Amino acid sequence: MSTASAAQPNSFRTGPDEHGRFGIFGGRFVAETLMPLILEVEKAYAAAKADPTFADEMEYYRAHYIGRPSPLYFAERLTRELGGAKIYMKRDELNHTGSHKINNCVGQILLARRMGKTRIIAETGAGQHGVATATVCALFNLPCTVYMGATDIARQQPNVFRMKLLGAEVVPVHSGTATLKDAMNEALRDWVANVENTFYIIGTAAGPHPYPTMVRDFQSVIGVETREQILAAEGRLPDTLVACIGGGSNAIGLFHPFLDDREVEIIGVEAGGDGVETGRHAASLTGGRPGVLHGNRTYLLQNDDGQIIDAHSISAGLDYPGIGPEHSWLHEMKRVKYVSATDQEALDAFQMLARIEGIIPALEPAHALGYVRKLAPTRAREQIIIMNLCGRGDKDIFAVAERLGTKL
Amino acid sequence: MSTRIEKRFGELRAAGRGGLVVFVTAGDPTYEVSREILLGLPKSGADLIEIGMPFTDPMADGPAIQASSLRALKSGQNMKKTLQLVREFRAKDAATPIVLMGYYNPIYSYGVDRFLADAGKAGVDGLIIVDLPPEEDEELCLPAMKAGLNFIRLATPTTDDIRLPTVLNNTSGFVYYVSIMGITGTRSASDADIAAAVGRLKRHTDLPIAVGFGISTPERAAAVARVADAAVVGSAVVNRIAAALDANGVPTPHAASSALDLVKSLAAGVRAARA
């Protein structure tokens, strides 16, 4: 069993093991009805990974449809303003559909097609993954059903309309607390009932094996490009990487190619909500403990009886009581440091980046920036910090306006 | 030594009839009413009892059992109280098998070893854990068997002949056949499909086969009991409980009797099935 006291591995990049575990985290905790399909997905993904035509297809859509590589941008004004380390931003908000989510959706839908699946389902919180899934379904002409909590539907109307324009059916979920975790429950219920023709495109690096690995692999393009770009720009690796974490797909995508570069400090920023001490937050690693939900063992927000507690965050995309299992492992191995940023810190960072760099970030990476604002001034000017700007903020302007007391 | 479950199926076989397995959620709608229902189940004709351990996120369950789980949690049910309920039942009834059914996290949170010890002492006979497939047997299945509890596995229409031996390995007590692809309390399988599935399972195992999901009437229960060793009814019973709540969710005085009346009619159906 891996625990915090376990020996450091030779490499942090070889996981998971054949049972889909990263240390004790991960696994395949699903109902028997789904198990044969989960095994089939694992087999199909292994075959696709070994097939050069799959890599070629991915490369084609990355270059011509998503618009990769995304720039690595030196935020010069922000750097001057904060007066410390040089700050670079990986501009994944410039991708088609406005976030990193599309990187994964293209990969999974290509896999679904290889498996002969004819119907796609997905869950979504803020709607970014829902929009990205609806987008690839339009592109490949597959029917798409997106489950979304009724609470999230109310606060993310623009993305709901976007998904409908793209031809997806958006199903409101009223069960439980009507947010992301309930949407995931409902998507799993749909999958159990339609397992023969349906592929579930999970949006984050969580769920039963092989999803956490598959999503990580599809998102690792972020870190692979970043590595080349920073070497070209600075002739060396960065000192620090920073990314926000809900389920953790953008973060693991940036982090994974750097995990064995021990000199690179890696920091994940969870959503601190009103502050971790208030209990109203979404910081699973900082404020949770290991448990089993949605197919994997990972850190969860839960009460003493093992009942799942509602997450809280200004960002619907981080509003999830769990986190990808690989992050739980990296946390216990102490390879990645996990911190949190509050709603207010994210909101302040959101406005700051708009005014200083002319970039309106999504509320999710605004959490990463909230932490960078505190970190950069404490570091020497020769140091380099790279943060993942994984989404743009168009979807958030209504929620932010309301929070700032502005009527649109 | 044979377990209560094995003994009960032996008796059913000797009597030449199929059994009735009744599912209720522990603490639904309140601890007191739940205890009243539970204590009334054996004489209402339940041959085996499945007690649901409530969980906030019951991914394989339909709206009826989701709602019952939330009602129970809202009324303050937790794992300790669920085991207490079993203890109280066991003090009054030494013969009817009790199977705890639910999801892994509340057990994992309670601690596997502590849970197995406390469940055994309380008088639990078996476990059905929806989100623990054979691939995760080391988590709870193997320790449970070592502790002398039956670990009952779910087989489904997607469990093909190649996979069945994996599913039937490390299982005991009976096999729970999920007769549809889907969640509890929604669609129903045809008699022909159920008969074919039971026949297929019987070719792979000597364990009794209980069939559940989508069985809500005495007629359906009877049809299943004709071809399987037992019929499992859950959502229909739980719906009876829901229907006996007032506008504020408070149980009316006939909440328990209304659920038990349904069980009596289901039992009558099952008992007449092979007559």
C-alpha cells in the first residue's frame, strides 16, 4: 500500500498499475453491468495507443480543428506588476470552444468511433465539457445527451444554449443537490441502461480505470507543448508550474510530462470557496479524505459516515467533491503541492488579468492566478512560473457581474 | 456449518416453492417506522430480507430507491444505526436471513475490519455491494468470506459466458440476477428472457438464483418465482412507504402496515406460483 510514508518511486510517470491503481487510488468501482464495457474500453484504448493511424488522426484534429499548439505567452505586464518571478501562461483558452476540454473530447470520440458506438453521453458542471462534447458530436454526427444539474443549468444559461445550438440534448438533473456529482450519477445511470450502443465521454481525469489515464494522456499535449516552448523561449525548464484543480484534467495534462523533472516545483490550486476553514469549499485534498465514488478511490469531501458532502465554489467547473486519483497519489507522495484559493481571490484575479493583460480568464484558472499573485512576488526575478490558462471567461461574465452587483 | 441463507434456500427447495426477497432501506422513512416494517416482514411472507444501507449517491438505483436513501439520511440514519436495526431484528427473529445491500464508501469509511466484525455480531448474513465487481475482490469480498459472511454477487445481462465464471468465483449464498440493463425500479424483463437467463446461470453454478429489478406486482413476482429460486422486490415496497407520507414527509400511522400489506400480496403470489 502506498501511503505518505512510502518510498519515492524511480519515476512518477509509469502509473497506473494493471489494476488501474496509482498507489491505493483509482481502480474500477462500478456496477457489474458496466464492467464488461469498462474492460472493452481499456482494450480498445490500448489498441488505439499502439496504432499510428490513431495518433495521426489526433494530430490532424489538434492542428486543424482545435488550433494547437496553443501559445506559451510571457505575461510581461503582469510580471512587472507583481514584481517577482517571470510569469508565463499556457494559452489553452484559445482552443476551439474556449477551454482545454476539447483536447480530451476529440480523443474519446475517436475512440468511441473505433469501438463502433453510435451514441454519446456526458456530464457537465460549468458546461465547458458539455459544449466540447456537443461540438465533437456535431463534427462526427453522433447523437449527444448531456446531463447537467438543474442548479448549474440556472447559473450557466449561455453554455446550455450553446449545447442546444450544437444539436445536443441537455437533460436537467434534479436528484441530490442538482450539481456536477449528481449529473455524473445520472450519466452513469443512463450508461447502465444503454451500455450496448453508448460511449460515456467523461470530462475529467476521474472515474473508473482507464478513464483517469486516458483523459490524462489526451490532456498531456498541454505539458508536452509547454516543455518544448519554454525550452525554446528560455533555454531551460521552469521553476514552478501552477494549475487549478477540480477533477484535475488540465492540471494533470500540464504536470505529467514534468513529473520526473524533480527540480520543477509543481503546485495544484483547489477551489477554496468561502475558505477551507468554513467548510464551504471544493478542496478535496486539503479538506477531504480517501473514499470511493464514481468508479474510483480518491480524496473525497465526506462526513464521518462516508456520505458525500456538497462542494461549494464560485466556479461551477470546480464544484465537485472529488478529484482525479492520480492527484491523490501525487499528493500522498508529496510530488505535487496542493493549495487552495478562495472565491474572492479568484474573483480579484479574474478582474486583474482582464485589466492588466487584456485577457478575461475563466473562473477556474482564475483560482490558479489567485495563487500566482501571492507566489510570484516572493520569488526572484530570474525564476520562471508557468500557469495553465485553461479556459476563457466569456461564460462567466454573468455570474461575475452578479457577484459584483452589476446588472447586465 | 451452513449459513442462514443456505438453510433458508434449503427449506424453500424442500417446500417446492420459490422465495420472496424484500428490500427496504434502513431508516426509511424514520428509524422507528423502518423497525416496525422490518419486524413485520417475516410474518408478512418475506423469506429473505435485504436492508439497504443509505448512501448519498446511489448510482445504480432509480428514483424510488434514491428518494428512500435520502429520506433515511435526512431522518438521521447512519451505519451504526443500520447495524443497530439488524441487532434489534435479530433479537426477535433468529431464522430470517438478512443481507445488507448498498455501496462501498460508507463501509470503507466505517473501516472494513470493524464493519465485518460489527455486522457479524449484529446478525448480518450476507452482503451485496453494487460497486464492488470481482476486479476489486480484495477490498471486501475476500475479507467478508473469511469473516463468515456470504458475499452475494450481481450477474447481469451483460455478464456473458466468458465473464460468468469470474463473477461466480468467490461468491456464496445465492446469485442475484439483475434482469435488465438499467437501474432499479424502471423497466421489466420478459418471462422468456428471465427463464433463459436463469437457465444459463444454472449451467454455471449450483447456487440459488434470485432475480430482481423491475418486479413490482404479485403477478410479476409469481412469474419470476416459477423459474427462479427467489424474486426480489424493492422499489415497489419503497414506493408504498413514500405514498404513506404526508405533505411534509412525515409518516402517517399506516406507513408500515401499507408496506407490509403489499408484501403479503407479493408473498401470496409467490407461494401460489408453482401450485
